Amino acid sequence: MELRGLRDDVYRRPLATALDRLGISPGWTCVDVGAGGGDVTVALAEIVGREGRVYAVDSDPLARDEVAEAAAAHSQVLAITQAGEDLRLPELVDLAFCRFLLLHVVDPAVVLARMAGAVRPGGWVVAQEPITSAGRIDGHPFSMPHARHPDIGALLPSLARDAGLLTVDAWAEAPAGAGPGPVAEYVTLLTEVDPGDDPVVLPPLVTVVAQVPAP
């Protein structure tokens, strides 16, 4: 299983909890910013149904083909090659979502503000970002040197506030394991180091569920 698929597997519960918290239903219009391979895009498309619409946005042109392949059965998915800092959609949406995106962008505040601006008044912004250094392998801190903002999850509630959003809920979850299994496989693909039987606590994923104020 590739990294994106494993990430979807081990962090599935925070995603399901966030979507359940929103009460997302058929007919919603959503944007998945930093869609990557399309795991979240497909999950959203399955919920909103053919009455809804999901924009899958990613700055990597190759991601458009990956999303198209992953979402082939969902005609309501529209893939767009666009950076989060330049987010522009043909309509306001009910939900703007991102996961493992803000740690890589140049300016997370700009991207979150763009997401807020893409949502109708009373609509929702959900962001899920890690606190990488809080993860542990055999008690030792995780490291993600290639990420611009590896601990951006710790700042997520304040970023949402600064973007003019009203935070309705926020929490952190960290999958854990010891020995063979999805957690160990994820660490191996992420770090190229097999943790073996060492105990692993993956980086906590901070979820912020926020609302765009109504006029």
C-alpha cells in the first residue's frame, strides 16, 4: 500500500469524526484542497452523492490524473490544478477541507484565509494538520525535515481565528501501535526506517472544525 493509502488508513478515524461532526449530507458542495491521490475527495463524493459536487484541488498536475483515476465512478468530482495560495472556485462551497497540506505550503495563514473565502456564509472549514515532533518511535521524537512547518497543528486553532473563522470544535488524535501493522508500515514508508517491534505513537493530528460567520 502506498503512503497516501496508509495515511488514509491510520488516520481514518479523525476524518470520520470530523465529517460526522458536520452532519455532511447529500447535495453539499465541497472542495478538498491539497487533494493528492484523492482519498478524501472520494470519501466526500460518496457522502454528497450525485446531487452534490466535490472540487479536488492540488498544485501538482500529476495529482489531477490520480484523482481522476481514484474518482472515476464519481461524475460529481472536478479536478483542478491550483495552489492553495491561489484558490479560486466558480462558486462558493459548503465545506473547504484540507489534511496534511499546511505543513508544506509557504504561508499557511494565506491558504487558510483562501479556504475561508471560498466558503458560503454559515459554511464550514475543516483542517487537519500534525504536530510532528510529538510523535514517538521507541520514545524518541519524530522528525520531518522536508516539511516547512512540521508542527503547524499546534498553531491551527489560532490560524483559524486569524482567518476570521469561528471554531466550533478542535481536538487531537494520535494512532499508536507496536510491532507489525498499519502504523509500522506507515512509519516505514514515511521515514524509510522499519520500527520493528518498537512502540510507535504517530504524530497527533489536530482537527479544527470552524464556521464562516453568517452576515
